[in-house]
Amino acid sequence: MMRTLRKVVGHSMLIILMLTGTSFLGAQDSAKQDMKDAGQETKEAAKDTGKATKKVAKKTGHAVKKGTHKAAEKTEEGAQKVKDKTDPQ
């Protein structure tokens, strides 16, 4: 009876040890995969940010060009008014 009890306890401990041992290995693989996934997500976020920055920079460049052109036209109109006022009639 005692020998059977020892075998059962021994086998039970072996099974418990095997189950807990594999769970630690699984956790390591999971953490490694989590780090890889985080790296990929960071890479994709950086790409998206770069595309958005390019788009905004392009729009800003167009707005500056349009504003500069408009300011130049207004300056030219003002200069023409001054010229008209100062020319002898």
C-alpha cells in the first residue's frame, strides 16, 4: 500500500512539475512575441505620422504660396494708388 501511494504521489508531482515548467516557457515566448508586436506597431505608427506630416507640410506650403501671391498683388495695388496720386495731371 505504501509503495502504491509513493508512486501516485511521485507521478503526481512529476505531472505538476511538467505542467508548470511548460507554462514558464510559454510566458517567455509570449513576452518575446509581445515585444515584436510592439515594435511592428511602433514602426507602423511612425510611417503614419510621416505621411500625415508630409500632407500637412504640403498644404502649408500651398497656403504660404497663395498668401504671398495675394500680398504681392495688394502691394502692387497700393503702389499703383500712390503713383496715381503723385503723378501730375
